[in-house]
Amino acid sequence: MNVIKVETCTYINKGPVITTTPLVIFLERVQESALRTYGQKGFDTKLFVDMSLRHDLSETIEAFNKLSRTVNGSISVNDLDGFIGKYLGGPDEDLDKKTASKLPNICEKREFYRDLASAAESGWDFSSRWMRNESDLTTTTTTSIVPVDLNKFLLKMELDIAFLANIIGESSLVARFTEASQNREKAMNSIFWNAEMGQWLDYWLANSNTSEVDIYKWEDLHQNKKSFASNFVPLWTELFRSDKITTQKVVQSLRSSGLLQPAGIAMTLSNTGQQWDFPNGWPPLKHIIIEGFARSGLEEARALPKDIAVRWIRTNYVAYKKTGAMYEKYDVTKCGAAGGGGVYVAQTGFGWANGVVLALLEEFGWPEDLKIDCY
């Protein structure tokens, strides 16, 4: 299958804020896909459309186009050199410069800065998921990886834009983004899905000079065979859970992957000291995975997310009782333990930790006879 290359950089448009910080202290940036996703079901759709959609739709399309374009039914991103130069131009932290000092020349340093910035934009800052050698941060090559979760979020955005465009009678946009979502779904199943593992796997671009390649031939041997929490994100979209046999296989895969731990789902199986690696678990990915399995309709798939939710609620509760704080991340190997790693102490507050626990309690409740403390 021939497709145009994919870049992993994301574009965040100006707008209201959905913040991960403990306090909402600014009103500048928004992840477009998140607003569109929750705009569908979380708000009065008619009011949402009347008040803002006709203005916001063009901005959404602009943001989407800077993320990806579909060419000949394939996943694609055209020339983003100007965008990369503007938004990912150089190091912002002393850590970047210190780490980059190990590299022999300015060209390799610039590539490293770009890949490090792309890793930060992904949210996974930092993780062995982006490294060729998981013990060496300078081998971070994010822009040589086609990530499962980014493409899943783009697919969800395509579906959301089509949904909202239909409300205001923009039939050409409905057709455009419906076709785009269908093409992306086919490409994701072709490029990412690994039937033997029962997971959707990140793909490593084989040619280091992919920026100069117009047509790329995808081969299964370049799938990353390591298990990451992100490998299970596609199940969040209904398109990927409609096949019951596939869903059953994904359930079994998560159970046997090693990611499922006493206090939740680990992000990876590699303990590198990076904060998006083992043994840390992060609320947003936990919620997406739980919701995906819970919506599948399979009894076993319904039992698994409830089990994960119980583990996660319990560890949040116990940590809160011990410290009086909610944390951005948790050590999923220990009940009631905050996460570690990275370059700063675990942050307290915390917006997404609070929100995910409340959402899980609303979804599953907590039986009075179920012990809340650690066993």
C-alpha cells in the first residue's frame, strides 16, 4: 500500500482553555479535537452551533489541515517545514541543550530539538516510546514515528467535523470529512493493526530521509512490537469496536500485555526513569481506554474497564487520604502511590485526575460493600 508520509507534529489553535494545570489561570489555547469531541455530547448542540460553530468551523478546518491531509485515500501531511521552523525552532529548556551537547554537530542537534518538541506536543514527554535506544534520550526520533493515538484523534476530529457540519447544512463539508474518516479508518487497520498481538501498533518510518520521499511503501516489519497504553486507544472510537471478534482479541491482549497493574494501566513496560514510562499511569489515557472497552457491548469487555476503574479510584482515594492531594500521575504498581520520574516532582491539584475519578464514579459507581482501602 502506497501512502504519503505522516508527520507527528500537532497544531494547537488559539481559543478557550482546557488546561492540565491545577489552576485555570489563562484563556489562550485549546486542543481542537477535545472541544469538538465533548462539544457533541456534553453541551446543548443547537446552542453550541448557533453561538459559535459558524465562526469556529473555519478555524477547526484550518487546524485540521495543518495536522493532516488525505491524498488518494491515504494518511498524509504535506510540506510542514515552515510550520516546524516557526513552532519547533529550537530548545526552550536547559535540559535540551545539556542533552544535545552529546551530539556531534549542529544538524543532529536541530533534529533532536525538533523531535524533542514533537514528543512534548504529543503529551508523552518523555517516553521510551519515541526512542530508538530507550536508555538514551538523544535517540528520540518522534518525527520518524507514525503514532496510533494521533491518527485516532484525527479520525475522531474528522467524524466530529462531519457531525457538526451536518447540523448547519454544510453538505460539502459533511461529504469531505466523512470520506476522510473512512479513508483514515482503512489506513489505520492496514498500517497499525497487528492481528497476532491484538493491538494497533505505532509505525517506524524506515527511511531516515522521509522528508524527501513523496510516496512511502508501508511494511509490517516496521511496526513497533512493544506494548504501550496508546495501542488500545482506537477502541475509543465506535468504528473500531463494531467487530466483536476484534474487540475480544483486544480485551485478551490487554489482560496479557503486562500493562495491567495492581493500581491501573502502565503507559509502557520499560522502566527508564522517564515520566511517561513504567511504572507510571496517567488519567487521560486511562479514561479513554476504560471508556472504549465499556462501550463495546461485550460482557468481558465491560467487566475489564470496571476492574480497571476500581483499581484507579482506589489508588486515587488512598493517596488522597494519605497526603490530602490528587496527583497528575500515579505509580500503578503500588496502591496509593504518586508517580515519579521525569525532571520534576509529581504535581498536585489536579484537573484531569479529579475529572477522571468523577467520571468513573458516575459511570460505575462504588458498591457500599466494596473495600476502598488498599488490600
